[in-house]
Amino acid sequence: MTKIGLLGAGMIANIHGEAIVATGSEIIAVYDPQEKSRTTFSEKWNCISCSEVDSLLGCSEIEAVVVATPNDQHASLAIAAMQAGKDVLLEKPMTMSLAECDEVMEVQKETGQVLQLGFVCRFSPAALVVKQMIDEGKLGAIRHARATLLRQRGIPGLGGWFTTKKRSGGGCLIDIGVHLIDLLSHLTSAAEPLRVLGSCSQTFSMSTYGYDEMWSTPKPKGVFDVEDGVVASTSFSNGITNQIDVSWATHLPESYIRDGISIEGDKGAVWFDIWGDSIEGKPVETKVEVDVVIDEAWSDAFQGEHRAFADSIAKRAVTSCAGTSEEGRKVQTIVEAIYESDETQREVQLA
């Protein structure tokens, strides 16, 4: 049993809370600057409510922390936690910039603490099956992978920190795009990125966006200075190419373009929905059923992530399926190259 503290008490922290308890670990304390949020969380999970970060990090009973805060706090909190002797599960994106990634990794090296990235999509039941198929050579040498995720009306908290570049670092690319960049790279064992071409767009505005779904209603007087759509491709040093098409919102009819992941090799290809219950394609002549109820795939993935975190802590090294700080930095490298490519309107060559 791992004794864990939560930095952040919002929606994603509560999802982590469910996974922590379900996998046999214990929530000791929570910190959040919002008194109402941390009080609600502490009452729900029967844990200590801390009004200061230092109070939580100073608790000797806590072995590890989950950083589940807005993006602009990721680097500082991860560093503080490791310097306090705590292992860290750091939600995506790793940080706001490559410079911050390097600062976090330097402290990780100095302290020897475990730092696992919150790339939870790696643990979806379908992704685990596809990863095994690829590793067993069933698709042959992987050539190309693409990911599509197009929400119809899914801008998270329009006008809040998610859509404020100073706090988030970007829009749909740094929110959901990072998951797809990492998952494609992980599944295909893509090496170092060499070339990146990307285009970002803001199709909607505060006045034209029609709220339909998502977990937080718009704030009409808030900030919306980030992209709501991105298309990008990355070429890697081992000859693999990966492509993403992501949006927070689109005018396209629902399911007009099917969301999912396709992987192409020289012996076969597959397609799957990250949160689905089947895999299609060749050498799969018929659908392969995944042992999961679709509604539970999300919970299964977070529980898998926390089992891996507990294993990483026990072994003092991030387990093979989980995201490392090096992989978090790799994703940030691609993200920054996509933004640069969009700004300069040219392909970005990476060293």
C-alpha cells in the first residue's frame, strides 16, 4: 500500500482518488488553494485538508504525491515534492516548456526520486492489447500511425485557465493532443523526432461558441487565446511517421470522421478506439474483442496507471509501460515544434 498526497482537488484529482483507493493505496492528505475544493475532497476521501503545500509535503507519512493542478504549477510542485523526498506522478503535460522539463529532470537526477508521467491513455485496455500485438511482431515493421480525436463541443472551461495561454501553455494540443502524441510514440516505439509540420486554428470565439457539453460552462468575460484545433505530422529517426488531428470543437457532424488510432506496418494494420472494446484490421481478419466494458475503460486505465506507479515506487524506477520524464520531454519537444511550425508556416527541423 502506497500512502499518497494529492496536490490539487479538482475533477482530475478525484479521478485519481478513485484509482488510488481501487488499487489498494491510501490517500493521506490533499492540498488545494480553493478551500471549498479541498474541503469537499477531504470529506469525500476521509483525508487531511492542507491549506499550504509545505504542510502536505512535510507530512512524513506520505510517500508519494500526485500533481493534478493547472499546467503552470506542474514544474514548481514536482520539484518541491521531489526535494521533499516524495515520489511523483505528474499529470500531463509535463511542464509548460522544455526549459522547465530540464529543470524538473535535473532535480529528479539530484534527488533520485521516481517521476512518472500521467500518460493514462497507455493503459487503456485496447491500447494494451495493440501494444502487445506490435511487440510480438504481428504487424511487422511499423511505418505510420495516425490519431484522430474531434470533439463537437468540448472546450473545457471556456474562459478559464484551460483557455488562457499564460496558465495552460496552449489549447487542445497541450490538453488532449499530448496524450495522442505520446500514445503513438509509445505504441510504435518511435525514436527521436526529426521533422515536425503543424497547423493550429481557432475556429470558434467567445461569441460564436455554442456550449453543448464538457465539464464546465463558459465564462463570457474570460480569456480564450489558444487553439481549438490542430493537425500535425512528425517524422522520426527510425523512419516512422506519426500524424494527429485534434479538436476541442468542430462544425462537423458527430461521428462524420471516426475518432481512433490506426497503426500501419509492413505485415498488417489495425484501427481502434482508445476507449473502445474491439480492434479492427489485418492481420486481424475479424474484430478482436477486448475484455472491457466501454464505460469502465477510463477507470481501468487510471487504475492501471496507479498500479504501475506503485510498482515504479517499489522498484525505484518507472516501469516499462509507464511514461518517463525523458518521454515527457520528448512530447514537449514535439509540442513546441508544432507551435513553431504553425507560427513560421514551415516545417521545423529538430537536431
